[in-house]
Amino acid sequence: MGWVVAVVVWIVVASGLLRWHPLMTLFVATVAAAVGTGAPLPEALGWIAHGFGKTAGGIGLVLVFGAIMGLALERSGGAAKLASALCSGWGRKMPLAATGLLGFVVSVAVYCDSGFAVLSGLRARIAERTGASVTALSTALATGLYATHTLVPPTPGPVAAAQNLAMSQDALAQNTLSQGAIHWGPLFAVGGTVALLCMAAGVVYARYLSTLPGIRALDRSLNNHNDPVARGGLDDTSGNASWGWLASATPIALPVALIASGTLLKERVRDTGAGDWVSLLSNPSMALFLGALLALSLLKKRQSHAHPRHEVIQKGMEMGGSILLVTALGGALGYVLQQNPSVQDGIKSLAHMDLGLVTPFVVAALIKTSSGSSTVALVTTSALLQPWALQSGYGDPWGVALVVASIGSGSMTVSHGNDSYFWVVSQLSRTPASWAFRTHTLATLIQGLVGLAAVLSMDGLR
């Protein structure tokens, strides 16, 4: 077990003190973990390739198409349209809830750090229209994005976790670890419910922050209302396209609807001619592809950019590919650690302690806090705990969904200095790090604990 602890310490030191890139940090950690198993090196290196390929093959296209969709919504002004719609009606009276909900919806298809970069400029607009605290709006937006990012498919982290944990019926009967099909219905139901509660917790905490004299003083010192950086570089024409907010929401809503409807219809149409089509259209990669096409259709040809769609696709491929490499290495690290006898013994010890769904939460929180990556925490913890899930009676579809939600809640806990998202939020909102620890970091701790409480409550109802 000491070798595993050394690997975790390396991730903390390399990412936090040495400022290594996550790709290089995780590769060194994965190779060290492979050597630490004591297996022959060719076999150990084969585990790296297998874990990397398994993760990349499962979520690669989902990542790329999601990145393309997010960039297209940004460039077309679709994200600004959604914000304008949320600021009308009840959104004007409840700006923090509206901002949290905006982040919650957008992060279904966009990574939370990218989503905050896209939407951060809208905070100033919302503050100008409603008089809300800019710092509180930052917290509401960041926590809304964060909740969906860690808990709701087709976001890659929860999808990868579900893929790692999915057990076939033969596996359940024979007590083996063969891969089974992902059951999307329970994942949406459990993950969506827990994410909504976590988003609400973030909004409540943001509302509390807005009552503090120090936060109002911080708002005045930052003067974010007139800061072009705080406005995210968005001009007032970005939301004045001929199409409305419904067209902006469709690229995000379509993939979710296709995947969810596939869950409901697959069993009913399995033996009919429509069965193959339902399976095709409800596949997350295909659903995200169709969503990306819709988002790209919102882009208009400009004189300065003859092919804006080509540019968005190219940049989306670059963004999605870079994220995929880090994510897949996290999967490889988890797979390699799973082969370590000391890790297997540790998992058995945790299972024997009868901690229930607290176990995946604690493991994910440790990995998140040490590595700084929620996606790595989701992927690595799910790979490590696949045997535990089966042995503890969580191998059925609803059990897998609860484990994924517990891991997702743990992967929120906490976002601090070694997390890129922490710096995205603090830098784009112009919040000093000393304040960001009190606003953003503490908010993610509250979200994680609320998520764990929700998961435990649902488990008690099974």
C-alpha cells in the first residue's frame, strides 16, 4: 500500500508544487503504479494500454462532440440567448437561482471550466439588471456547472464511471468482473436528482455570501460591472441573432432527450425493425454528434471567417482531444491500481468496514483533493471499486447509479489550489485566492456533503 500512497503523493507534489501538466503527471504516476504491482514489466505496461484504450474508446467521441457543441454555442451567441431568457420573468427576481440553473443546463454538454469561461461575462449583465452580488453570482454559476459536470450523463466523467462499474447479468450470477451494458435511465434519475440538490445547495450558499458585508466590499473593490475582462469579452450583439432562446437550448436538450428516450424504448422495440435505429440514435456519441450539428447550424458565415464552422470543429477537436488524453490516462491509472494486490486488499478492508456508499465518496474525495481533477477522481475511483460494488450488492442498474452518484459527490470535494477549475473561477471573476478559498472551495465542500446525504437517503429507500 505504501507504493500507492507514494503515487498519490507524487500527483499532489507534481500538480501543486512543481506545476507539472496533468498529462505528464498522470503518465509518470501510471508507470510508477505499474512498476509497483511487482508484475513483469511487459504485462504491467499492457495494463496501461488496456486501461487507456478502454476509457478512450468509451468516451472519446462524446468529449470531442461535446467540445464542438460548446464552442458553437459560444461563437453563435446561443449561450447569451439562454442567459437573456433566464433574466426575464422569475429570473429577474431570483437571479442567483437563474444563474445556477443556467450553469446546470449548459454543463450537460460542456466541461465546467469551459462553461464558466463562456458564461462568466454574463454575470456582469445579470448584476446590472438585478442588483445581485457579482461574487455571489460567480459562486452560483460555478456550483451549477460543477453539479452537472460530476453527476449527470452525457458528461464524460459520469459516463466513464458508469462504464467502469457496469456489470453484466452473467457477472452478477458468476461473481466475475466482465463488462455489462450501461443503464441510462437510473443514471439520469439518480444523477439528475442529486445534481439538482447540489445546485440548490450552491445557490443557498451564494445567497448567504451575498448577505456578508465583506462580499459587498469585495464587489465594490473589483468593480466588475465595468470590467471588460469580467464581461468575458462578449459584446451586446452576441445575443441579438434572429433565432430565440429555444433554438439555443435545442442543441443541449436533444442529446439528453435522445439518450433518455432510448432507455425507455429499447426494451419495447428490441424485437422490431425500429430497435436498431433506437439503439443508434440513443448512443451518447451519436446523440452528441446530432447536438453538435444543431449548434453548428446556429453559426452564420462572416466576411472575416469564410468557414466559421470549420474553425469551431477544428478547435473542438483540439480541445476534446487534449481533455481525452488526460481522462484516458486517469482511466489507465485506475486500471493499473486495480491490479495492485495491496489496493485489492484495501478495497476488501473498506468493504468489510460496512461503510456502504460512504466508501466511494471517501475514495473519490481523497483522489479529487490530491489530484485536483474531478474527472480523474470519477474514472479512477470507479475502476478501483468495480470489485467492491459487486461484492457490496451494488451491481444492479440502480445500485450502479447510486455508486456513480456517490463517486460524483466525492469528486466535488473539494476544488482548491491544485484544481484548474479553481483558478478558472477565481481568475475570470477577479476574486483573490484568499477569498476564492472561502467562496468557491467551501461551496464545493457543501455540495459534496449534500450530495452524499442525498445518495444515502436514496439508498435507504431501495
